[in-house]
Amino acid sequence: MPSIVQPKFHNMDSHEATGKTRTKSSGTGGTQAIARATALLREIANSAGGERSLAELARSLDIERPTAYRILRRLVEDGLAVQNPVTRGYGLGPLLFELGLLAKPPLQLQALAGEAATHIAHESGDTAFALLTSGLDSVCLDRKEGSYPVKALLMGVGRRRPLGIGASSLSMLAAMAPEEASQILDANAHRIGAMGESDVANLKAVVEQGRRDGFVLRAPVDAPEILSLGVAVRNAYGHAILGLSISALRFRIEQRFDRLLAVLRESRDMVETRLKAEGPARDIKEA
């Protein structure tokens, strides 16, 4: 991903909530406000450019613009979000980084994912990804680059996307119960559509095929010259918690398909065996 120079940020001006009159009925409180604030932060994290506009956030989450504005204003005041004074877009705030330093990560899985991605990248020569499930989303836990000079750097570490986008994500859905996977795709249909995958019925067919094959082969909508091959990793409870994948130029996947699939399965088996042997620190399915 290209590096982004962050400008200085400041709090919002009230004129940004234009378009609708602020009324008492449009306010939120309690758990609903918390849920909306969390959803706004996740949606900001989904942005490839690191920020989203008020209009984009309100539209993506189907929240009234004045409501989204009030929540974002409080997030900015508390340091959980920042606003770019030039573009007026919203980014993640410094307090999230500070809290993240104190949060206890799934260290066991993170270390295993790193080992697996390193092995995959070394054996394939291409880019390896390890994605973690998180509610209705997947999060890039690790990315390792192989020796081949042309890199398929489709997403960076920490990037969050809705489940249903990418081979790793689809392979995790294929490892879930059919009803659960279908419900997740239906719930994510709007966000998936915004990323170019408008045919949810086709994605369900891909997931069903992946359930039969034990892997998913998929080309990104915005990069058809790339192919990604993914498999799912299950934890000690049998839940799909991690997706491992290789992304490379199409011919490099097609010409070495059997070998690459064997590398992915070898890495998957290693992670699953270690998780079962060491015992799960927590059921990361609920992350």
C-alpha cells in the first residue's frame, strides 16, 4: 500500500452536519450509541486510504448524517478519531493506538500465523497473507513477501474488510456451517457491494464450491491479473478462525497450483496441530 503522509488534525466544525435539522429524536443513547460508535470506527478502519468522509460513513452504515456527526464529534473529542482539516475525512485517533499497546492480543495465534505466512512466502516466492476472523469482518494479522520481484500487496497488516472479500475470507466462510456463512454474506451484502462484489448469490456459490474443494481460488475484482488461493484454519473447537492465502500474478498460481495448495495445506496443518497441542488461550471465534 502507498504510504500516507498524515496532516495535522483538529476537531470538527458544526457546519459539517448540514442537510438535516438536529432533533431530539435523532439522538442515540446507551448500547445503541456504543454499537454505532464501534461500527463507525470499524468502517474507518476499512478504508484503504485511512480516512472516510461523513457522507460515506453515514451512507455505508445507514445512519442519519446528524447522528453520525454527533458520534464522530465525541470520538474526535476523546481522541478515538481525528479529522483531516483539508479533506474533512475522518481517521482513527491516537487513543486507539495507546489502548492497543495495553490490550492483550491473541499472541499464540499471532505467532503461529507469522510462522505460517513466513513459510508460505519462502516456499512460494510470492505474497502470503494470514487473516483473522473478527465478527462480520476479517483482519489482516500478518503479511509476508516472497522473493519474486512482482508483489501482490493487496492489503496491509491491520486492514479490516467484510467477510466475503478475498480468497482467505471466502475460505473461512466455506469452513463455517452453511447457514452461518449465508447469514454473514447477507449481513455484509451492502459493504461487499461497495467494494465491487455486487453478486452475493455468486459469492455463496463460491463458498459452497470451497466447502467441497477445501480451498478457494479467487481473482480480486480490482486486479484481475492477480489470483489468490486460500485455505481456512480451525481452532481446537473446530471453528474457522484464520485464513491463509497466496496472492500472485495469475500465471504463477495456475502453473504451480498443486504445489502451492500443498504448501498452504502444510502450513494450515502445522497451525492446527500446534493450536490443539498447546490448547487455546481463548475462543478467538468471538474476537
